[in-house]
Amino acid sequence: MTEAPAFRVWALPGLPEVRPGDDLVKLIAAAATAEGLPGLADGDVLIVTSKIVSKAEGRVAAAPDREAAIDAETVRLVARRGTLRIVENRLGLVMAAAGVDASNTPEGTILLLPEDPDASACALRAGLRDTLGVDVGVVITDTAGRPWRAGLTDMAIGAAGVRVLDDLRGGTDAHGNPLTATVVATADELAAAGDLVKGKAAGLPVAVVRGLPHVVSGSDSEDATGARALIRSGADDMFRLGTSEAVREAVRLRRTVREFTDDPVDPGAVRRAVAAALTAPAPHHTTPWRFVLLESAESRLRLLDAMRDAWIADLRADGRSEESVARRVRRGDVLRSAPYLVVPCLVMDGSHTYPDVRRGTAEREMFVVAMGAGVQNFLVALASERLGSAWVSSTMFCRDVVRDVLGLPAGWDPMGAVAVGRPAGAARERPERDVEAFVTVR
């Protein structure tokens, strides 16, 4: 009869209160080899709460400085509700308060996460190997909540000698079905198992997992990876944007892009952006927006060639030199370089008619403002889809040409063209603007 897989996990009692400068290796080795305990053996995994690592490394601050400490550890605000902040910290971890914690530490103090949890795990592993002659894996843990799930769990923030991810892609399940997306977060599962015996308030910061030698590396090759491999990059994170703060992030991401890759644009993403545009405010409960999507290369070239010819004719009529004409026409290359074009159009359906010019002009201006709001929604939504864009006003100078080439109704006013595509490079840093310089208070 085949023996059923099993493992054992226990907490290490007897660890004293850890203080800055303490030698964690000596403290853990003494606790692990105390009389009545199984000791440590090759293939064991040591689960260590990050708080004792932080204490030993002196990552302690005064409690009144908590908000400043959170600010210093934060690289990106993810969400806020009241005073609670969910942020990405310097380690790339998304956590409440950047992992700055006031629990399990003397009154009047707070704890920051270890400076480099993977390096701390490596040092513990090497120290225990030298002290006890055993080859163990080490996982350093911290507690976090998870999107879409109630409650907290421990997760790995540092690791050494442990296979942090178990990639099963390319294999098959028990029924022979291919596994195409299964990558198991082994280090996180070990962290959670250890927390079941350590607890949150029992004063047991270290646990040992025995019986899973296949997750422990026999060399230092795994140490180079560490728990940082568990952090999903921004490009791969489908849920990076998700709250009111994420709207601000999408607005920040909205940049004018002038160089695009040849990657095709998902028409569904553009339609989702159009749906966002249709939520903009408009006068008289109207819907003054129409979006013409140029999804074929033929339609784009036909429009751009006709617009170029009209523009050249206008510039020559203005008395521009041929050099000046060529230089100005080149400015339209951003539209030619994009794999997708959108022509937003304004319609005045539902507008009011007034006998005097002043009120009639104001009526149209209200609709133009609504058009700008709709296009801004559109551009921001494209940015949230990781699509770059450039809103170019050129179609406004040859509306008859655009309507004729695209077969649009006479009442549709093209309000520029939007180039859409994957940005060819990273955007340059945008300097912060002083909000007060743009504000007048009465």
C-alpha cells in the first residue's frame, strides 16, 4: 500500500523577546535544539515571522512617526479608505500601511519590514548551516489581506533555499488534461501553514515544516531568486487599477504617445473606452458623441492621404514655402505610425436654437465642452487598457474632406483624430505642477 503524503509543522517555543542587534541564528538554533524538541534536519523549512527579523536588524521607529514612516516606505498609493492606505512599498509588496506595524512591539514603537527580506533569509540559512550543520529552507513571512477575500493570511516576503514557485505548466492533471497556467505559490503556502501553529498573539514567531524536502533546494541556486519572484510585475498585473485612486493613476498614465509598436490593437478595448466616453456629462441630457473607428489600414491611408493633400493645398494658399509645407506635414506622421485611428465627431442633436448669436454661440460651446469631456474619458480608458494615444486636431481643419472620405452625415463634425496603439517606449517623467498656480479662491 502506498503511503499517503504527509508533513508535520510545529512552533518553536522558548524564543526570548528579540532586541536590536540580537543574533537570530543563535536564538533560533538554541530554541530548535532545546530538550524535548525534534531539532532541525536537512530538508526542513523554517518559517520566520518578519517582526523578529525587523527587531534584530533595528528596523524600529517611534510610534508618533508612523505616518511619516509609511510615506517613506511607499512608492505608489493603490487604494485609500478613510485613514487606511493600501500601498505598494519599496519591496514591491502591496500591503496596508506599507507593512509598517504597531503590533507585537513595545508600546511607543513601530516596526518597518526588513530592508531586504531575501538577504535576511539567506543569512539565516547560511548561519544555521554553519551552526547546526543542517541544510534548511527559510521563509520570512508577514501578514496581509487579499483582494476579494475576507480575513488575513501569512505570505512569504523573503525566502532562501526554497522553491518559491512550483511551475506545473506543461504537465497534466490526474485526468490527463494539460496544465497551461498552473504555477503554485509554494512559499506562500508554507507561510500560511506555519502561521497555523505560530498564531498572531501566542508569542511563537518561528515554526518548522518537516516532510516536504522536495521544496528545499540542495544548493544556493534558489537563493538568487527569493520571494521577489512572487511579486507580479505591473505589466502582468490585470488588477493594478481598481479603486477611486486607480482612476487618478489612469489619468496619470494618460500621456500623448507619438511612437507606436506594430502590435495590433484589440477592438474590444477601444469599444470599452468608447463606453467610458459615453458617461461624460452633456447638455440637455443629450449624447453628442460619435466615434468613427478606422480598423483597416486601407481606411486609415485613404483618410490620411486626403487630409494631407488638403493640408498641403491650404499651406500653399497661405504662401508657405515648400520646405515649410514639408516640415508641417511631417507633424502628421504620428497618425500614420499608429495601427489604429479613431475620429471623434460632435453632433448637435438635441441642441436648442436661439434667435441671437450670443446665446447660439454659448449653446455650441456647451456641446464642444461635452465633446472634450467625452474624449478625455476615452483617452483615460485607453490608458487603463495600457494603450497609448495622441489626440491630434488635424481633422478639424478639413471637415468636409473627412466627411466625404468616411461617408459621414453632414451633421457630424470631426473633432480631431486619435492615434491608438502600444507605446514604443516608456514615457518621460512628467514634472509635477503646482496645483495652487492653477487655482483661484474667492
